[in-house]
Amino acid sequence: VSDLEQIDASHFRALMQTRVGFIQLKFKVDVELLDEVANERVRLQIQGRSIGLIGRLRATSTTELSDTVGGTLVSYRTELVFTGKLGSIAQAAIKAKSGELEARFASSLAAVLSP
């Protein structure tokens, strides 16, 4: 994520990009904060248009934090839909890539939070 811009307290714009196999995916996205409970939960709605391939993405993402013995459990769920040519090309590749992205997210978060 780059070029993050806060529009108001619950709306943001950004540029998202990643590579999935041979496909470079880049999106201009609008993000809306739907729900937030401090230190517990955040729910976002993301809508974007692809740069390069014809298509759009639409996602709802929920991240929850809960106390556990010795730390904090981070749980998340994302419902993601690609439409247009992008959907027909990238949907299967994104599903395959999601596990790798989850592992990278977890290791990056652990690195930031480690003393």
C-alpha cells in the first residue's frame, strides 16, 4: 500500500499493488471504515479499480484482536470479489497467493511488535 490519503475520519484513498505469478496487480482504492471498537475490532469496505487490466475489486475485511495467555490473538476475514477481465484472469491466482500473503503479514507484524 502506498500513497495513503485520509479523506475524513472514516474514508481513505490509496494505491495497492502486488505481484501474483506473472500478473502485476495495481489498484486505486477507496476504503471506508465501517465499524471500529478500539483495541478489539475494525471492519473495512474496500472498492477499487484496476490500473492496467480491466476490472474492479470489492472487499469487506474484518480484523479482531483478543487477549490470550502470553499475547494477543489476531483474527481476520476478508471477502474479496474481482470483476471484469481481471476476475476471469486473476481470481484463481489470488486464491493461490493468499496463503503466502498471510504468512508475510504475520511475520511482518511479529517483527514490528517484537521488543
